[in-house]
Amino acid sequence: MNQRLSRRGFLKLGLGAAAGAAGAQLFFGGRAGMLSPVVSAQTEPITPRYYLAGTDGWASLPGVGNTYFYPDPWAPEGKTSYMFGFADVTQHLSDPELVSPNVLAYKEKAQISAPIMYFDELDPNNPNKEAYVVRLTNLGLAVRPDLVDSHTVHWHGFRNVIPMFDGEPGSSVAVPIGRVFDYAYYPYEPGTYMYHCHFEDTEHVHMGMVGLVFVRPMQNRGAGSLKASRVAPTIAGLYTPDPTGPMGYAYNDGDGSTAYDREYSMFLSEVWNESHWDDAHIQLPDWTDYKADFYLLNGRVYPDTLLPNYAPVGAPTGGVAGDLGEQPYGSLVTCNAGERVLLRFANLGFTQASMTLAGIRMLIVGMDAVMLRGKTGVSGFYETNTFQIGAGESTDAIFTAPAFSGGAGSSGQGYDTYLLYNRNIAGISNNGEMGIGGQMTEVRVYPAGSVPQQLTPHDL
């Protein structure tokens, strides 16, 4: 008897053909809802490094003024603005169900900005290398259940990805509500990137489905944490552990010129109040009217940028300020005098920013995940206290913390304060009103030996 080819069967057939063309071996896992990647030399799926859940939620963007679109009258207490986003559910990778009750608890708990992801560069000469895997599930939207949008993970600017895992829905796989997909990557080029949902990308990017991802170079010889990758070059050109050496390197520089002792992520994004209100209230924004009202740094605006990180444990509840549980990343930079600090900037807002570190010169060593050095070895590094960063761009900047001056101007708190901010005047206001806000934070320099060694990027 002839059987009609089902939609699922057709999808399996199409995905299998695409995978074969890309040189990867794929299989459908025994549990419904997942297509798992496997490199050709392996017979079992690779354990994902990160697990993301796409959903919606609410952000706290404190600002002056009460307009029609801000704060949203439907917002829960302590919140102001409707968002889409990814929640970090990596801790539930071992749950027996792909979309377990623990993961479902994150519905309407979108993280703003998306989880910071980082990987070690793979050695192309290692025959036993394994791909890094990022798992994505789509929990749907709680406030707008009528929107049945799929979601993807698109690694912006990444140069080694087959179409299957690119996240561009026209040529890869978009994840519908209630399903799970594993994206596999072979990262060979170190540097700072960003990632975002590429489904209805203008809307989903602006609504908050954006985050920072970076690749640490082989020169680190890292194995999962920066603490394990403190290294120094030997005469033979190899790298051996050295507890007195730098924490890591931004690139495979060969001469230690991109060495750093501390590392912080600075992700720039924006909020146009009207579009966020429209999405919550079943309206359609006219994107030609775009006007940013809030400029975010790691998902927060000043002064919330100075609050410490908050990493939720278990079900996402509360935060350092009582309402920042889903805005977990601070932007405060702390360091000791004389230390070299790497700042990884990425911009997925829609406007250009002019990032300034007042009183300290920054060494720009990389842009768009490319070290500024020509093929002949001539360095393109340059010093500045202000640089421009446009939409979709990244910049790697290193500064050396100046000598401690005794806490001048810091009310005797034991550290020197330097401002890091967007020089564009609109970028440091909240909701366009008078007062300081937006993309601003502080660099606090302490006497040598005061701040403990940083064990993970951004002190995560």
C-alpha cells in the first residue's frame, strides 16, 4: 500500500540531504522534537555547551517621564518594557526531558541581554576535535500567544558554519514552538562576535534576542576556563603554564601584544518604546519611524549598570535590585593598578556609538573578530580614548590601569573612578530626558593586589 509522505518525513528527507551535502552526519534523536548533530567520526551526540530558551518577558529601564508608550501599563511591578529574549537554561541540560518542567518555568523569563557565550579556538590539526554545540528550545510567548514565531541562533560574522547551523531561516532550520534543535560549530577564528535570532530579524533583534559570543585563541591553550589558560611563550614557540603570566590573549599574536589580566564584555543595544509597546498590545510598529529611547549596556541602563552580576539559580526569581533577575549582567569594571584589561565591545543596536574611556588610553587590537595586523606582520594597533562602533560591529580594546592615586574623587572609597560611556549625548540619557543614564559605567582602579584574580570572563 502506498503511504503518503508526511510533513515530518519530508523534513527528515530534506535535512538529511542538506547534511550530506555539507559533509556532516545527522540523526534524529530518540526523543521527539530534536535533531542532533554528530561529527562523522562519532556515534553519539555531543553534549551541548549552552542551552538557550526563546521566550518573552519584561525589563526594568528606569527613566524620567511618563509617556503613552512608557512605562507599559501591563508591565509587572518593578518592570517597564516588554521584551523578547533568550533565557539561560544550561543548568537543565541533564534533565531527562528535553523541554522539562524546569525549562518551561522560564517562559516569560527572557534574559536581557542574551547569555554571554564563549568558546576555545579548535586546533584544525587535531583529528579528535569535537564541535561545540548550542541547544535552542522555543517556549513560545506568554504575553502574545497569538504570535507563533520560530526562533534561531545566528552567529553574526562567524566564518565556519555550514548552512544547516547558520540560523538564517531561509537556508537553515528555524525552531518552532515546543521543539529543540542543536547548532554545531567549529570555531577557528578567535575574536569577539555577537549572536541573534534571525527569524523576523528586525523585530526579534530589536526586541532583545541578542547577545555576545567570543572565541579565545589557541595561544591560551585553555581547557574550559581562563584560570586554566594562564600561559607564557617558550623559546620553542610552545606554551606552558606560568602562574605569573597573563590571564589570556585576545588573539594569536605570537608576541604577547594582546595579553590581558582581566576581561569584560560590553554589549550595546537599544529600545524604542513605541515598538515594544506595540508588540505587547497587538499593534504593528512602523520601523521607518525608529527612534531609540533607551541605550542599553549589557541589557541595563545607568545606574543599574554598576550593580553586580546576578546569575539565577534554579527557577528564575528576583535579582540584585529585586527586579533585575532577567537582566543579570552588570558592566562595572574593577581592576588593580598596572593590570591590562580587555574590553570586548559588540553593537547590535541600530545606531552608531562613540565609546569613550575618559582619562585612560585604549589600545584597539581587533575589529569584527580580526586582529589589526597585516599579512606582512605590520601592526595596525592604535591608541585612543574614543572609538566608533556601528551596528553589527565588534571592537577589542585593551587598556592598562593607571597607578592608584589614592581614591581621589571617589569619596574615600579606596578606588579611582574613570567613566566609560557613549559620547553621543542621546546614548547617556534615559528616555531622552535630562540626567545621566544609558550606556555608561565605571572603571574602578584599586591599589595593586586588592582585587582577586579573575577566574572567568566578565566574572560570571
